[in-house]
Amino acid sequence: MGTANSLEIKADLDNLGQVRDFIESNMEETGLSRECAGEFLLAIDEAVSNIIMHGFKSKPDGDIELEVAQQPNALLVHIRDNAPLFDPTKGSNPHLEISPLEREAPGGFGVYLLNHLVDKIAYRVTDDGRNELTMLKNCMAQAKN
């Protein structure tokens, strides 16, 4: 088993830089290719942003916890929060043929984006009643001889 590290932040967009730094520092040890690491960072940024903007819209004093587990061929990230329960994996795909400027309602790209940036995504409610989104990225750079 790989190592695990965690970070807890207040649900505030100002803390996204702290999330990025935390994830990047964990990626350095894994050997993820630069392109792959960038995709995973974007997915985590999108997920945390959505939790802050949508999940905590009516509950501003929220906490978000990130836990990173380094595995031999992948990086696994658990994102837990105490916002109202919401399963982001159940979202509908956006109509990509319609320009975002012509839509009646903004958004709809978050889940679509996450599904295309990570190799596996799962949602569950934890035993203590929190949301938990798990994302796996598996595209390790070839080991150097």
C-alpha cells in the first residue's frame, strides 16, 4: 500500500490554491506524467470548486477534507465534505452542440469534465453522513531504468 496524506480546509474559494499545492506535492512522488498530473489537478480543482459553490451555497461554514493515497500504479483522492448530500456522478451530460452562451441555465459541465479527466469516479455517503467523492487517476510515467 502507498502512503496517505490528508488536508482539511474551510469551504472557501480562496483555499483552492492550498488544495492545488497539497495535490501537487503528493503527485511529485508518484511519477505521474506532466499531462496526466495536469488533468488530475484540473479534475480535483473542478470537484472542490463545485462543492464550495454549490454544496455550501446555503451552508457557508463548511469543511472539506482531501485524502490522497499513493498506489503503485495510480493516485487515489477522496474528497469528503459536510454539505447537503449530493451525488455528482448522477448528473446528466450537457448538450455539447449548444454554445454555453445560448443555454437557459449555466453549468452542467462539471460531472462531464470529471468523467473524462479521471479513470474512475465514485460517490458514497460516509458512516458519519458526509459526502465522499473518490477519484482515481492511473497513468503513471514509465519507470526509469
